[in-house]
Amino acid sequence: MNVERPEGLLEVGRIGRPHGIRGDVFLNLVTDHTERAQVGSRLWGRGRWLTIQTSNSSSQRWRVHIEGVDDRSAAEALTGVVVFAEPIDDPDALWIHELIGANVIEVNGIDRGGCISVVSNPASDLLELQSGSLVPVTFVTSVEHTASGTLITIDPPEGLFELND
């Protein structure tokens, strides 16, 4: 399902199936910022802000009650809705929306081209470059925003790019 991202908001999860008859739903986060599921958190979905009234963690997912969703029918209507939120100010975080489209260079100045996507991987997310090369995000040393665009500097181990030759 292709969902259009609202301007300035980041995708943070998806509403799952209802739980019970009083409007609770499961919230599956796609972020490690669990504060997105905390009481008072505001999520954008279905063209409106959804405010979390109660929240309980249950093995990697959250059971939440959203303000105004007070019965199972209302909860069922939200099943599968992708939810978005405003960016969190975290200077140490790497944000996918900032990485895609950025130019990638090595610390020694070698230009490796543009980042076309970020691939989810259990060990470390991977920058996918235009050349097809995959670079673990752990090798990113800096992300710089300039007037001409975003620049990602990496410090990869010797031989990483020869894997694709």
C-alpha cells in the first residue's frame, strides 16, 4: 500500500487490529523512539490528529487508546492506517528522509554517488547507493546540510566497494 506522507511529518507506525470492545488498538511502531506511543503523543492518520490517551507495551508492540475512538467499530475503521508524527529534535539521530537523495563521500574525498534508499537490516541499516553498493549506516561519520544539498561522509573498511566489482 502506497501512502502519501504529509509534508514535514515522518512515518512512525501503523495501527493494527482492535483489542477488546472499548476502542483500544495495537500500534506497531517502525521507529525506535517509543515515546511515539506514550500518553499524550499525537499521531497523524486518516487526515486528522490522533491523540493517545492510554498506552501499554506488550512484546514489541503497543496497545493504545486513541481519544474519540471509544468502541470496536471505530477501532476497526483505523486498522491498517499508517501514522505519522512531527520530527523529534535528536542531534545524534540519522533520519531516513534526510539520507535519501544525499551525496555520499568517503573521508578521503572519494565520491560514491547518491543514496537512493535505506534498507532495513537487523545488524545495521544499509545505505543503498546509485551504484548498487550497500554501506552499513555504522560507517557514517557525519551528515552535513549545505545550500547545495545533504552530504553524507562515510569511513568504510578497505575493500567494501570492491565487493560489487
